[in-house]
Amino acid sequence: MRSRRIRWSLFWLALATPAFAGYVNFEVSHVHPLALTPSGARLLAINTPDARLEVFAVGPGGELALERSIPVGLEPVSVAARSDTEAWVVNHVSDSVSVVDLASGAVVRTLRTGDEPTDVIFAAGRAFVSIAGEDALQVFDLATLAAPPLSVPVFGRKPRALAVSADGTRVYAVVLHSGNQTAVVNAGVIRNNSANLDANRLLALSLNDIT
């Protein structure tokens, strides 16, 4: 009984002892945490723990000076500069996008999105927002932001980063869990078109050999 009491005492002592970790915050992963305004005069950086957008003036030699710190939604993960005076911040936990006036240093509009938005880009007069929790993109008409967004399903789980083609005619979405028959193949098997390749697996992938 005495040894059992000692073990329980040590157990409770371990629980009462504070644990020291190298990283104490618990935020969602960033997607596009930095952006330059089109002129390059400002650097925009999301401050996830403080739910803020940090705005830095960029000097002629690339030096940075903090211009202002702007409160946005909870757990911002991406920022995109629509112009030299307007930035959009994607708030993962708030399920929203904050439209920020960089000149006044204030949020001028909050757009409600689906569950867990992760990124935003602009193309063809529209804003495209990836919605990880709903496996979709939401499309906002920049001319009528008060209108409900169009929802476009994405084949795969948790779309995250977005990009637009140089001519502005295509939007690309990176999917965290794609579900599109992506395969991982051991490098040792790939070399020299090894005979260890499974013929049935190759057939299922519509391949004759690794080439």
C-alpha cells in the first residue's frame, strides 16, 4: 500500500509540474502570410496570435518600418493586396475575410465565408476564397460584394493555397488531401525501372512501366 501511495504521489506531482515547450501557441498553419502591395511600398504580414495585420513601410534600401497594426478576425492565415490601399485578410477561425483600408488602418468590410477559409486571390473582377472545411471555393463579385458568393465544389479534401495564371483566365487550387489517385513510390523501386514494380498496380494507374 505504501508503494502504491508513493506512485500516486509521484503521478500527481508530475501533473502539477509545469511543462516547458519550445512553442507555446497553437495556431492553424499559415498559407500566404506575407504580401507586397503592387507598388512595393508596403509589406503586409499577418500576426496570427494577436489577430492583427502588421503593415510595414518599405524603404528605398529594403529596410522596414512598422507603419500600423490593424485588428482583423481570429487566426488570420493569408493576406492579399488588391491595390496599394486595400488588403484582404483571410480569418480561419472567424470564418471571414477582413477588407482593410491601408490608408486609414481600419477594417472597412467583413465578408462572411464558409467553414475554415484559407486563402484569397483576385481574377476577372472576382475574389476567390478557398474554403477548407467545405471542400469548395467561394467566388465574390467585386462589383457587388453584398451579394451572396457563388460556391464551386472542389474534388478533394481541404483546398488551401490559390494562384491565378498570368493572363488571369485560370485559378489554381492546391488541395491538402487531393483524393485524385496521387501515389507515393519508393525511390529504390523507381531506379532503373526495377522489376519489383507491381504489374497490377501499374495497370490500375494505366501505366506500362515507370517511364
